[in-house]
Amino acid sequence: MTDARCVPGCEGGALYVESRPDLEQRLFGIIVAPFCWRQNEWVGLTFACSLHPLLASLLETIAKPLMLDTSRRFNTSGSRDLSTLSQNVALVKIGPRWGSAIVVNLGQSFRNERILLTCYHVVQKQTGSKLRIRFMLKGDLEPHHVDAIVFYATPPGQVYDVAVLLVDVTDRFRMPAGLTLSNKFVNEGDEMYVVGHGLFDDYAGLPASVTSGVISKVLYKNRKQVLIQSTCAVHPGMSGGALVNALTKHLSGVVVCNARS
């Protein structure tokens, strides 16, 4: 799945991976279907299949003495490793709804607990209650579930849509290190990532997805940045997810909503 956006008619087209630092483009997959709309919301994702296992299976089927060059199979050593970002965003599930929550790196535990940020509308009416959240760490095949408590939630009617979750460190499996808070304002044009659990809920058992874009608008009040708009694709389930600077990998904001026309 990629946020390289396609439109109907691109099925069967090529998906290239740009390796860094030489910017060499390599054929990696074939486009299966654009995923433009879901539940009346713009999604902007594309489903593709990796070519190597397809071709390998085809060769086994036709039993021809042809050779595939596997020496560079899935060679992404020059690509951007985003798995560290994904594992620092947990999935929060409350009944049939779910959202995302960000592990924040404050340099130390707070009252022997780790802090996560999310949105009030993700955990509304759950203040003081215990929730079950899920992490997927790099290299692990199975997700990890831990308990979290809603320590704070923005009162109804307030401008900010924020909630704070606490996880007891004695109950942790191997808590990720967390994302470092940015100490700088964002600027229009900055390259950003959005990390969150969009589209697929807990049953899918998938890590958080990452979409890319730039800062398109910043609103200020009393010389403080209060609202950031980006071109990153955002989907249902990404509320409470992370807006991360693509260069520094520092946390610049929390995803609140998806704007659509």
C-alpha cells in the first residue's frame, strides 16, 4: 500500500522505488487498484503487488529454466526507514471505534509511567477509565497489548482536542522509545509524515501506516501556532496520530481531522 496516488485506469501500471542517495529508480511492483474513496471520504492510497514473489511463483508454475536475479531482492537499504515512526504510534480501540495514540519521549518516566498523546474525541467519556492499546514493534509478527489510563482529556467545548494516556512501565513489554517533541515551529513547504492507524482496525493486526506531504497552511493566535494543515493523506482511524517532520523525525503535531471538500 502506498500514498503514491493513482486514478482508475492505472491498474497494471508500474510501481517504482526510488533508492537513496543515488536516486536510482527500480521496478518494484505492479498497481492492482487505486483506493480513492471510502465511506464518502477521500483516501488517496494505492494497492500494489510486489513483483518478485509474483514472478518467482510464475516461474515455479511454468517450470521453465529461467533465472531471476535475486541479489538485489527487496533492496531498500537506501530507502527511508519509517518503521521506527510506526512502532511509536499505538492503536486505541473503544467498542467499534478506534484511533491512534503517540508515545512521547520526555527523557524520563512520569510517576513510573509513560505518556501517550491522542485526541479527546478518540477517548471521549473515558477519563479515568482503563483502555486497551496495541503496539506493533519492528520485527515482531504479533502485536502487543497493554493497559492505559486516560489521565487527562480536554473539557467539552474547549478549542483543543487533546487527551493524555498513561501506561504503567511495570506492565510494559518493550515500550518503544517514543517520539521527541519538536522545539521549532513548522513552516509552509516543510516535508512531513503522518503516522496513524487509518482504515484498518485491530483485527487486521497491522502496524501504523505512514503517508507523506508538505505543510500547506499554518494558523497563528497570539504568535503561537494553533492549527497546521498538511497535504498528507489522512483516513478514519488516524485521529490522535503523529505529524512528524520528515527531516528531523520530531513530533510537530497531533492529527485531529481530515479536511475534505
